[in-house]
Amino acid sequence: MTNSSEVTRADRTRARLQDAALSAFAERGFHGTSTRDIAAAAGLSPAAVYMHHSSKEELLFVISRAGHEDTLERVRDAAAASDAPSVQLAAVTRAFARHHAEVPMSARVVNYQLDALSDEHLGEIRTLRRLIGSEIRDIVDRGVASGEFTTPHPQVAAHAILSLGIDVGRWYEATGDWTPGDVGDYYAELALRMVEAR
Amino acid sequence: MTNSSEVTRADRTRARLQDAALSAFAERGFHGTSTRDIAAAAGLSPAAVYMHHSSKEELLFVISRAGHEDTLERVRDAAAASDAPSVQLAAVTRAFARHHAEVPMSARVVNYQLDALSDEHLGEIRTLRRLIGSEIRDIVDRGVASGEFTTPHPQVAAHAILSLGIDVGRWYEATGDWTPGDVGDYYAELALRMVEAR
């Protein structure tokens, strides 16, 4: 049995560990980071890390799952705002690109360090990625079916729209004279051009 | 003094080392790879590695420089094929995206492991990246000046076109039902839509 203040303390410790791990993975990569590094950055002993996470790989998985679940939720919320594919595609692209500009460090770890996950964990993350991708593909397909979009290549167009958003995590910090909102708004326009919206 | 067969042998050894390092960096990341791993994969002793490269970081730099110089040359060759910005933009985007689909492993190491370079080496690579980016930006700017392109945001449009090509290195192997040539041709079309070509 734990009382509520103990639960809160454990949650806070886990959050601190995940923040420390995210910064370390972003800076030195998963393989270049030791559990000891993460513990030190979070102000804990290595033994304390293992009380909360069974391994460094599990920490990466927890971070990656949270990042993908967050993105999936944002994408679904944006898609739910309308029934019209062109409005949905603009809203989803805007939310996706904007969020990658807001948390570029997280976006890089989540998108570029998948190879470090165990097969089982990678499978779970790939399922989340497919769900995110299929939200966009479904919108493009429905737009093509209704005649709003005229692209002859809806699948690859959807892929390219995802690429635009994902790559924001790589370039945004270096050349950030646009706000995340500016990037989102412009990328929403680009997405409509890419699917050849009427 | 070396005779030509000795030069050739040294070149071959260096090429073997670079291939081994590229595979290792792609699979385990720079920090997760030891000089010993690279030596073993190339069939050499760790001491032999240091005869050719002063450090593991220098190997990454040599690989990264060669990849960027190769891309710059392809982009410049494609741009030289015409004076018309729309033809140039299609040719450059086609060459860039196609090449990233042809060598996705190299594309990932070259684009996503820059943080492991020393400041001096990173500076050299950033110069090459700026030259690649400015080839595309110059074409977009000239297209806007001539009225062929009507985008109000030429700089960010150029950035987004680069993003499309770079991200091919991340997704292409997983979903490669298109040939590299197909990807290049379609991305050339997308680029013209993104700059709002007349």
C-alpha cells in the first residue's frame, strides 16, 4: 500500500529520470549514454534508476511511447475538428509540424533512435507510427474519393507530408526565425498543394 | 616514396575501413561503435586503423565529407543542365531524393550523426550543407524573380524541399515499393507544386 503523497513522489522521480534520459539521448545518443549518466543528471544513484526502470532501453521505450502517443492524440484531435478532408489535412499537418518545432529534442530522439529499441518494444512503437501515418493516409484517401484532392499518388503524398513534419525536428533549432505556429500554418498550405487540392 | 601499387593498396584499405565504419555507425551509432569494432569488421588490427585515421571521429568526418561532397556535385550537375528555374528545380530535387533512396544508410549517418563531430569538422560540414542548400534556394529565388514561381515564402519552401529529400533516407528502406527513380520523379513534381510554379 502507498499513500497518495508517495505515489506523487514516485511519479515526480520518474518524470525527472525521463527528462534526464531524454536530454542525454538527444546529446550523446542512446549507446553513448550510460545509466550512471542518467542517474547523475537526475540527482539519483544508479540503483535508484533500476527501482523505476528495468533498463536504459526501457527508459528509451517509455520516452518513445509517450512521444508517439502524444503525437497520435494531437493528430486525432486535429482530424476530429471537421468532416471535410481539406480542413482535416490542414489541421493535422499544422498540429504535427508545429509540435515538432515546439519539442525538437524529443522529436529527434523519438524519430532517430528507434534502432536502439528491443524487437518487442520496436513493434509497439511501429504500431503507434502506423496509426499516426494512417490518420493522414485516410484523410488523403477520403479527399481523393470525394474529388477534393486530385493527386494520383495519395500514399506517397501522405508519406511526403509526414516527412515534412518529422524533418522539422532536425532543422528547426538551427534556423528558427519562424515561430512553431508559422511553420505549422505554412506546412498546412504546402500539404494542400501536395495533394493537389481543388 | 611509395610506388603506385602501394598507393592502391593503402587506398583500398581506407575504403574498406570507411565501409566498415559506415555500417557500424548506421547500426549502432557513433558512440556505440568502438575503433576495435571497425577494425574487426574491416579485418584489421586496431593499430592499423590508427595508421590511416587519427581517430574514430576523423573516420566519421571523412565519411560525412565524402557524402556531402558527392551530394553537392550531384546537385550542381543537375542545376547545370538548364537555365530555366523550373527545369533546374525538378532536376535537382530528382537527383537529391533519388540519391537518398539509393544510399539510405549513408544518408542517415551523414544527416543524423553530425553532433558527434568536433567543432572544427562540424564547421566544414556545415559549409558544405550551406552550399547544397543555397543551390536550391538560388534556384527558387531566381524562379520567383522571373515570375515562374509564385511562392510568398521562397526560403522556407526551399527548406521544405530539402526536408523531403533528406527524410527519404529515414523511410525508404522500410516501405520501398517505389524505385529510387520513382521517388525522384514524383518529388520533382512535388517541388514544383511547393514553389507554386505557374
